[in-house]
Amino acid sequence: MICYTALLIYRLLEKKLDMYGTHFTVNNIIETLDSMDVANVEDMCYMSTYTSSRVCTALNAVTGLGLDKKYYQPKELNKKIKKILK
């Protein structure tokens, strides 16, 4: 059931990106999401350790999550997580 749900989410992302006018394979999306990590910087903020890509830019445009920033405040990340979970 978990694998089916994960595949469904990836397919929905793929379709949403297609409707936006860009096409990426599920593998492209998975690779991008896998590389999207943040590092804690002295408990003051989080720094993104990933570089922007075409997939990341398109995901940012479709979701409106602001994934293109270099630094994030903890409160800001919590708001993004809540937005995703809604």
C-alpha cells in the first residue's frame, strides 16, 4: 500500500508538471527530491545543500513552496511542512 501511494504521488506530480508546461519523468522527480536536503547552521537557520535545477524550479512554480532559497528559518520550514500536509 505504501509503494502504491508513493507511486500515485509521483504520478500526480508528473501530471501537475505536465499541465504547467514542463515534462519530467518520475525518475527525474525522484532524483531531484532525493537531493533536496537542508543542514542545520548553529541552530539559527537551515541552509539548503541542493542546487537549483529545472525540476526544482518547476516544482517551486507548481507548489508555491519557495524551494529556491539558500537559507530558511525554522518557523518558515514548519509552515512549509504544514502546507504540504494539508
